[in-house]
Amino acid sequence: MSLPMDDPTVILKQKALIFILVLMCLGGLIAAVLHACEPKPHLLSLIIPPLTTCICLGLLFELKKHPRRIYRIIQFTIGWSCFTVIFPEYFFVVEAFLDPRKQLIDTLPPLSSSIFLLTTAMVVFLRPRRLVRLALLLWMTMASPIVVYLIFHPAELSSPRGMDLIMTFVPAMAINIALLLFYTRLQDAIDKLYIERLYLKEASEKDALTGIFNRGTGERIIQNLINRQEARIGIILCDIDHFKRINDNYGHLVGDQVLKFFTQCCQSHLRQMDTLIRWGGEEFLVVVLGDNREELVHLAERLRFIIADQPIPEVGQVTASFGAASWLPQETLCQLFARADQALYQAKAMGRNQVVYSG
């Protein structure tokens, strides 16, 4: 799947990932130097920090070279982070269980805070519900061996380090999970509001009957094109002939069907770059880019022929009149529409079912 790299969410995640990878590189480098200076460093302390630095540097280069692989890199980063916390913890717990001379409170590195850092980082990268499931799994995986060990070693449990571990992995982490659940509910509410906002935005831009842009949106579209000084902007103003007679003879429901039919006919024969707008009542507007006078008139003639050539049930043949105009440099939006409207008026005066161009 191709990711939209201009998406603000993707850009934010990319920046956060780069920041985290850089910090992990620096942290691994500093930890490697400090452990190397110890009189008797543990083997894990000599392997995991420099390996973390190398892996994070590789992920940074991979992200720079292949930015569209960001989600795969995120998954690998989270997976490696979990491994660097869980594996040493289980190693030292098993070691303390097997060797009575060693106490976990003395040998266990300060890994307990890492679970909070992991869950905080995952808030940025994971969907809320997946985040809660992974946080619960991570909590149970990390808390279980330490809590079980301390229960079977009450002397270590009553020590300051033992009490700190219990408080971290039981009540403190439970509060953290509760906050993540609250965040999930809050995100659900935000998503619902976002969807409602999109619906209201679409409803304000689209015509309820035909589903195409309404006049207000159409005016903004054309004004933006004029402001950008597009080389060629053409408009075709079209009006369904004798539409009032259709409403009077067949009723407004049939009239609505005629409007929908007209919209579908035009939409199916326009290019992707052309925009159809319901201008009001039985009037429609087509915004055309890149065409000269001949092409603009040809498009209007083609629409006129297609509409007249397809009879509508209950109504029969329906025709439309068209007024076309090309935007002239330094011309305002009102002046452009005035010329197209005058051309449409001439088409009506010439007997309808006509195309008139205003140069």
C-alpha cells in the first residue's frame, strides 16, 4: 500500500520516530561506554547497548532511504525496545531464582521505568485499542516474573528496592493502564467528532438532491482558479428548457428525477479535471480547465446532444440551453459570469436547445 507522505499524521509520526531513534542511539552509546568502564561488567551490558545503537542507526538510514516503510520500522523499533527490556529482566530473575547467593534487588538493572517510556511512545504510533492490548500484554509480561519472585523472597520484598518494584509494577502501572483506557475513550470521541465534521463539511459543500457541488462551493472553486492565474478557465452555464412546465405537468418528484438524470448525463461525459456544479434550481455550471474556445464549445455541444438524445420515462425528450465563456485576463468572477449568463440568455432567445459562446 502506498502511503500518503504529505499526510500531517504520517509526517508527525516520522519526526517522532526519528527523535526516538536518535535518543536510543545516544542512550545505547552512553550505556555502552559506562558499562565498559565498570570493573566487572555483565555480558548483557556489553552486548545489548552497542547492539541497540547499531540497530537504531540502521533504522534511521532505512527510514531516510525508504520513508514509505515507516510503519514497518515502527513495528521493528517497538519490538526491539520490548526485547531489550523483557529479555534482561527474565535473565536476571531466572539467575536470582537459581543462585541463592544473588539477590534480584541487587542485580536487576533499572528497567522498571522503561515500561512507562514504552507505553508513552506507543501512544504516538499505535491505534488506541491496539495500544491498550499491547500495554496490558507488556505489563503482564514484565510484572509477572518480578512479582512472583518477590512473593517467594519476602526479605527482598521488604527492602526499599523491592517495595519500589512492587509499587511500580502493580498500582503505578494499573493507573497507567487506566489512563490509556481513558485515552482510548477520548480518542473514540475525537474520531466521532471528526467524522461528524467531515459530514457537515460535505453537507455544506454538496447539493442534497444531486450530490454535486453547490453554488457557494462553485464560486470558491472558480475564484481560487482565477487567483492562481490559470492559463485557461472556461465555464459552461446550462439551463434545462421548460423545467417549470415539467414541474407543473408531472409534479416536483418527477422534476427531481429530471435534475438527477441531467446530473448523471453530464457527470458521465466530463473529464476528471472538469467540475459540475448545481448553480440553482434547474441551472448548472461546468468548470473546464485547459481548453480553448473550440474545445469548450465542442464540449457544450456534446452535452447538449447527449441530453436531448436520451428520453426520460414519463417526460420524454428534455433539452437544455448552454452559454459558454472563457476567462479573460484581469477579468473578475462577476464579469465572467455576466458574459456566460448573457450567452445563455441568447441561446434561450434563439429557440432553446442551443449553445452560444461569449468571447
